[in-house]
Amino acid sequence: MKTIAERIAEELGVQERQVQAAIALLDDGATVPFISRYRKELTGGLDDTQLRTLEERLRYLREMDERRTAILNSIREQDKLTPELEQAILEADTKTRLEDLYLPYKPKRRTKAQIAKEAGLEPLAHTLWQNPTQDPEIIAATFINAEKGINDTKQALDGARQILMEQFSEDAELLGKLRIFMWENIKLTSKVIEGKQTEGAKFSDYFDYREPLKEIPSHRALALFRGRNEGFLQLTLPLTEEEEATTPASRQLNACEAMIAQHYQIADQSRMADKWLQETVRWTWRFKVRLSLDVELLMRLRETAETEAIKVFSQNLNDLLLAAPAGQRATMGLDPGLRTGVKVAIVDNTGKLVDHTAIYPHPPKNQWTESLAILAKLAEKYNVELISIGNGTASRETDRLAMDLIKAHPELRLTKIVVSEAGASVYSASELAANEFPDLDVTIRGAVSIARRLQDPLAELVKIEPKSIGVGQYQHDVNQTQLARTLDAVVEDCVNAVGVDVNTASVPLLSRVSGLNAGLAKNIVAFRDEHGSFTNRDMLRKIPRFGEKTFEQAAGFLRVMNGENPLDASTVHPEAYPVIERIVAKTSRPVKNLIGDVPFIRHLKPQDFTDDKFGIPTITDILHELEKPGRDPRPEFKTAEFKEGVETLADLKVDMVLEGVVTNVTNFGAFVDIGVHQDGLVHISALSNNFIKDPREVVKAGDVVKVKVLEIDLARKRVALTMRLNDSGRDSAISASLPKDEKPKSANSDSRTKPTAPAHKPVQKDSKPAKPAKQAVAQPPTALGTALAEAMANARKR
């Protein structure tokens, strides 16, 4: 039996000693960011992605070992643990395999098979199975026993069948084979529940649908489960189209029944008990195995889909948190609204709220001129450089207001940017916002958040529960515990990758630093408020409950800008300051002269400064940091310019080229804000001239991109876009490039379209066209509509 470290090392493709070191550090309370950056010598340079995978697998395998121990103890207490069974349990490599082995010994309610055994029918069952030449009726007659409730041969044979059915259905080897066969070969079928066609129209793509189970992508699987849960779809897993239309006795054994028969060497050789045994096989499949495997396979599909959806969410969240910050510049936040007005918040270069108001430039008040005057006065008074506009209702109208302000007052040198306001309302109504701004209306708090998230997206978004930021697929349908754990890890990694200014950071931001929690973060802020700014990292030791272990984990990620020691503003950990001292001594150059002298630093050899604690990986990192201490890993700030005069869907024209911002990336494409209140979809097939498997090969959330309009569906508020600017929306063949895994399949067709080159060449379908659903529903105007309709419906649900 392999150890946990051996298994994880094999899965990650690394050495066992690396895994053992990482496990020891995690068990000692070290965080993934700390291990990844400051313990490279011990782990052999495992990065944060590998460590997160290691951490997740460690949790799974330890849970499985706990379950393994409990199972062994249970079977041992029953005095049924054989050496062979114990070995099989010890070697089980998944929780499913473990439960399969435990199934025959799992305590359960009194079954029909147990009752039959108590009636003495087990010898009858085994006799007929092992010697089918005997006549079942004749043999069964010898087991009639009125005292035990066996009054005739039928009861005897029924009891014997129950015994064999239970034995066959609890065979771990057989269950494993059946499970693999079904996953590899079965197709999931979806039908609309009769009478629900109109009410469930949003699931119309799945009213008559069939697709191989193992090929269903995450977003489609979650859509199917949501349709079932909402009472519109019925999901089944028939082995064949004809399977459910015939009774078991009127057909040959199906593929799975044949596997059961073969496993137990049951065959129709015209012997007296062969028919009875074959019927037993059918009953085993139909009433014992099939139902449980159906549930299990659908659960596996859901778990696979959830894992992929959580992965997509975490990648998008990572991109959003690490979006380029505008920096410490006075900013005006505008939270757009029509009837309720536009809420205005001014924050200074540190993010502190200095003024706020509300203006009413839009209907019904139409105070356009007055609003411009108010904004100009505020911008001049507080030296505002940036205008941050939320992308919700009335966003484009407010964007036009900002444009008029910029044109009317060029001397103010203002720059306007439309930002995502996802989660702003969650923050404004939170306890955190209430504590920070107890006297402010929630709408003004939202404007403050919109302003700050332009200055520093990471610092502001950490105040919001990650899943409320809205950059995932079906986030409310997935395992919430796993989602929260994964997203929290993403936030932790992003915060520590950037680092935190200990003198300006908020409690929510500080609480995400390695080794810290909300309580310690509050202590830091309280200490700062009482004693003034930190001047060096050593002052952290004076904070209540900030012990040596906490200092070890957190100090390297906390920055003291313009402090007594320039190294305190860098990623160099205080424990490594002696290394810097050796460098200073050997080069005869003080730290201040050493920092930033790139040519000189690059001539230094890491091996000249190693010791027992710090090896070449850490010394290399230190030298890189000395080149540019405290460098921000985030990209340079830049903005998208929305096309003037394009403010609603009605303003769009086919083949119009626009600039936009990627708001969300899914497995089937990317959503782009082009300034018309409805994100357009760039399908995966239209992201690049080259075939790609993952949209993230090309784009990520926050990217500024150029797109061309392919299709507009005003009735459904849907827009199809392409980043292949040579494409033309007037060429209906453009939709031929849909990749095979995006178009929902009809239950009567397994046809697929495949990526083509060139993009406009139509593809040939390999089977007859799909028949329409039972109730006619409006269809998108062109062939791209199926994928577009599904994607847009998903976006609205999020």
C-alpha cells in the first residue's frame, strides 16, 4: 500500500521528499503562499498551484484513510475480515472502490435476501447457480417448509433469487466494471416534462436531447440539473433507445446484463436452470444495480461539472483580483441610476471618502446642465484625476455625461473608465460598510466601492464575498463548501502575490495575509491608530497576539513603505536579512546603493551567498527583488474606449468593430462589455484564428479587446461577437466553426460540427438533422443561435 506522500508525488510528477516536506510544513501551520515563496529549498520549488493541488489531495486522501480505518474496524467486529479482503481495502485508491468493498458488510435493514437465508434457502440458490443442469422446480420442492414461511416452490425460488441478486449486486469487481462501461458508453437523455414546455422555455435546448455522458461539458451538465431541479426536465440513462420499450423477458440480455452473466459464468446452454438464472441476472440489473449506478453516474457527472465550474470561477476571480490598478489618484465614483439619480462619491488618493452627493441628469428630472456644474466643481475642488462609472442601469447615459464633462472642462484633465459594479451592492449593505460609513446611505457606499475598485481592484474586492462578485458559471448550483474553500484560496494567493502596505491596508485586506485572521488584522489597525504608522517590520512584534509564528508567516508579505529599512518595503523576508548583510559586506556597497543597480546585481553569483538555511533558489529570488523592490506583479493600467453613439443594442450594426472589456470567461467563450448594457458573447470558435481548447489561452477577465459584431437578437437581448476581425456577420457560414462540444444534441441525432480551416468553410454533418421539440419555440436568427442562446441564458442566471 502506497503512502499518501507517494501517491501525491506520483500524481504531481514530483519527488516524494518534496511532498513530505510540504505536508510537514502545512501540518505545522504554514500557509501555501509562505511555503511557495520562502521554503523553496525544502519543497524543491513547488509552486502555489502545485501546493494547492497537494493540499486538496491531502485532505481527500486523509479523509479516505479515516474511512478505511472505520470500515476495517466494522468488518473486523463482524468477524468477517479475511486477509484477502483486508488487502483489497488497504489497496483501494478511491472512496467509491472503498464503499464497493464495504457494501456486503455494511449494516442495513433486514432484506429479503436475509429473510430467505434465515429460511434455509441459501443452499438452493447456490445449487442452482453452480449446477444449472438440475430442475429448479424439483430442487425447490425439497425446501418447502411451512414453519419458515416457504409454502410452495415459487416462494422457495423467489427467496433463492433474492439471495443471488444481493450477492451479485454487492460484488466490488463487477460493480467497478459496470461503472466504467456505463460511463464510457451510455448517453444521457433529457425530455421535457409534459405540459411544462411554455413555463420551461429557457431549457428548450434540452427538451429532446441526447449526448454521451462522458462528453457533456460542465455548463451543459449544470443546466440539465437545474432544469431537472426546477421541474422542467426528466433525465434518464437508457443503454439503448429500445431498452425501456420492452419487458426484460422479451429481449436478449443487454450489454450490462451480459457482463453480469459473464462475470458469474451464467449462459443459456439449454440446461434446466439456465432460464431461471438468466432471469435472475435481469432482475439483478433492473432492480438492484441499475438504479444505484444511475444515481451514482449522475452524481459523478454533477461532481465533474461542479469541479470544472469552480475552476472557471477561480480563474476568473484570479484575473479580476489581479487586474491593473489605476493607483493612488483622486477618483470620482459614479453609481448610475435613472429615477433615483446618480450617486457621486469622491475619494482621495488613499481611498478616503472626502465628499458625496447625488445628481439627477437623466429622466424624469433631466438636470443635465446642473449635474455637469456639480461634477465640475467637485472635480476641481478635490483635484480629481479619474472618473469611475459603474456598468449597471444608466451606465452609458452616465458615461455620456462624463464625456460632456471632459469636453467642457479640458483643463481638469479627467479620464473616465467604466468598471464592473458586481458585488458593490453586496458590500454597501454589509456590516463592514456599515461600520466604515454608519451615516451614509447604502447607495453612496456603493459609489465609494466603485471609485475604490478603480484605484485598487484587489484591495476593494477582498471586502466582498468572492462568490458575490459574479464571475462564475452556475455558482449557486455547485458545492458551496468546495466553492468557498477554492475561492478563499484564490483570494489568499492574490493578496500575498501583490503584498500589503501595513500602514494603509484595511482589515479585510490584512486578514487575507498569510498567517493573519480577522482578529489579528483588527489588532494591527488598532495599533496603527494608537501609535501611528509602522516604521519597520519589527514593530509588528509589539502587536497583541502577534507571536513569532505569525511573524514568520506574515512579515514577508507586509510592506513598510518609506520606512527605516528599505528592505521592509520588499518581498525579502526579515529572516533573510543576514543574506543581504553578507552581500553588502562582500560588495562593500550599502543597501541603499545596492537596490536598483540592475547591471551590478546581475553580475552577482547566487552560489557565493548560500548557507545551510538559504540555497540558490532563495538567493536568486533575493537578487531579483533587489533589482526592483516591492514590484507589483499586476499589469499596467489601461482603459477601453466605448464607441460614441453606441449605447443600446439598437445602436449596434452587423460588422461594427468595437472596443470592450472582457467581463467573464467560460469554457464556451468570453463575455465582453461593449457599453450597451448587455455583454456580448465571443464564442470559443471566434476568439482566435487558430483552434484553441481553452478560452483562457487567448483572453482573461479585465482584458481590453477589439471585437466585431456578428449577430444581434434584439428580442432576446443577445449579441454574438468575434475577435477574428476578418469574419463577417453577413456570411452565415461563420457559424460552421462551432466546436463539437458546444452545440446541444437532439435525442435523434449525434451530429456535430467540427472546427474548420478556413473558418468560413461549411462542415458536413454526419447524421440526419435533429427533429424539433414537441412545442415550437422561437429560434435564434442564425445557426450560431443555439450556443449563443444557452450562453446568454446562463449569463442572466448569474
